[in-house]
Amino acid sequence: MYSEEHNIFREAFRNFVQKEISPHVDDWEKNVAIPREFWNKMGAEWYLCPWLPEEYGGSGADLLYSVIVAEELIKGGAVSFMTSFHGDIVAPYIFNMGNDEQKKKWLPGCASGEIVLALAMTEPDAGSDLAGMRTRAERDGDYYVLNGAKTFITNGIYADLVIVACRTDKDAKGTKGLSLICVERDTPGFTKGNKLKKMGLCASDTAELFFDDCRVPVTNLLGEENKGFYSLMEHLQQERLMCAVQSQAMAEKMLEITLEYTKERKQFGKPICSFQHNAFKIVDMLTDIKLGRAFIDNLIQRHMRNENVVDEVSMAKAWVGEMANRVAYQCVQLHGGYGFMSEYPISRYYRDIRPFSIFAGTTEIMKQIVAKNIGLM
């Protein structure tokens, strides 16, 4: 499904990652931060939102270019660099739902790296259950007055623009009466908590966000008022597909470095990959990874044809995420004691893969979606 142009792009971006990104990953992990200059470097080379039309700073590329960027960043060790979340998950909300003024105001900065995006859905008491959302926005003339708190927000600290899911109809129940409002960094009443400490993805910034009588212009409403839930559902297919793509890339990279290690590492006079038990483990992992790749590639193509593949994407998000976690476990085991040492790449991948079966909908929620859609629940 990849053309010669795609392959040329992949090679160019892979070289960019090796030169400009990978050498800095260790420092990012130590400092628990990714300097803004790297967002600007990505933007300068048109790597942040390649799918955007040229009028908004992109190159009008298809989704495969975004897939290549996500995969090569992961294979270059930069799992924490959440550019895919910014460019392929949050930016489409603005492009698909925004009016002309909003698109012209924000999208060029998203493509250049001058504007980093975040999406604020999760709350301390409402994760997968959007019906439990408490953050509210009340209309006051030409403003919304926003009150509430969000947590586990990717890119939360560095974000210049946050799309906030909130209640705009205080009498509505469940998932009704939700809206999406864009909150800019310096808006009065908007504050960011401390960067949250995590077991993995240590360089990425994950934060709590607080809104205390935060006054946001009505012109920052994204899409229709009280129709936010439907907008979230429309965009979740691509979000979960990109999560599955990243999980797949991590599984492939983990097996690649483990194959290299087990061929070089010797015990009892021979490579540890040559012991039958270990060889069978590797073959089982390779089989799962090949199955995952076939499934993912098929879904990418169907998604690009605008097919409704909610069930299949939910299956992929669940199965590939769990498969990659199994691969991580076995790869660390095959590294032996060295796999537990932080200086070995497999140790970092082992930590970083864990949340991919949690965020953007847990494995359990993915299975529940499918079960409901096929009439089991």
C-alpha cells in the first residue's frame, strides 16, 4: 500500500530521526522534558501535520505519511515524543469541526510547531465514563465561564491550545449537553498543575489542568454547542487506530533488538536464541507480530476509504496493545538480567508500552464496545 514516494519519505524521515531526535532521547528521559525546539524542528521539515492542506501549513499528504512518522519515531526510541497525538488525533478536531477563522488562526501554528495541542477529556472521577464529566461551562454574554479539573492530559504542560470537553447544558444527563471549547494558554483562570510522574513515557509531559472561573470567548466553541459527545465519537476511530499503529511499531522494534541480542549473547557455548524453548518463544512472537501487521495495514486502508471500522479498530486497539505487552515481557526475559537494566533499550520499551492498552480507551472498554455492537450486551 506504500508507493515509491512513501518509501522515499520514510527513508528521509528515518535519517532525520537518527540525526536530530534519537541522540537526545536519553537527555529527555533524564530531564523529564522534551525542549520546544524539537517541535519546531519537526514543523520546519513538515513532519508534524503532513496531511493538512498547504493553505494551513501542511503538504496535503495522505494518512500513510502520518503513520510513517509515528512508526519511525517509535523505532528511533522517541516513544515519549507525542507528535502523533498532537498532529493526528487533536489537530483533526480543529480541521474537521472548526470554522474558517479558527482554522486560519490555529492550524498553521500546529503545522509549524509554534502551537502544541492537547485534548482534555479525562477527569479525576471520569475516565472512560464520559457521562460522569463534571467540568462545566456557563454562558455569560460573549464568554463561557469554565470551571472544573482535568487529569492525565498528554502535552498538558507545554500545550498552547487545549480542546476541553465540558458540560454546557447543566440540565442534560449522561453524554448529552457536552461541548468542546478551545482554551488558549494564557486565558485567565486557566492553570496547569505539576507534571505528573509516570512509570513510563517519562519524557512526555502529562498534567492536571484546572479551570477556575476561566473566561473563554464564545468564538472558541468548536463545532455545535451540546453536540460534543458526537464529535468525540467521530474522531475516536482515528485516535484508537493510531494507538494500535504505535503499539504494532513497538512490538516490531522490541523483537528486532531482542533478535540481535539473543544471536550475540551466548550461554553454555551457544547463542541463547538457539535453545529450542527460546527459539519457539521468538517464533510465537514473530507470528503474533505478523498477524498484527496484516490487521493494522488492512484497517489503515479501510479507514482511508472512510469506511466505518469502529469494531475492527476497537479489536485492534485491544489485541495489538495486549500483544505488544506480551512481547515486551518475553523480550525482557530473553535479555535476562540485562533486560532489567535501564541503559538497555528493551527496559525503556517495556515501561513505555504499558499505557497503550490504557489510554484512548482501555482494553476492557474496547471489548465492551464490540460486545455491545454485536448484540452481546
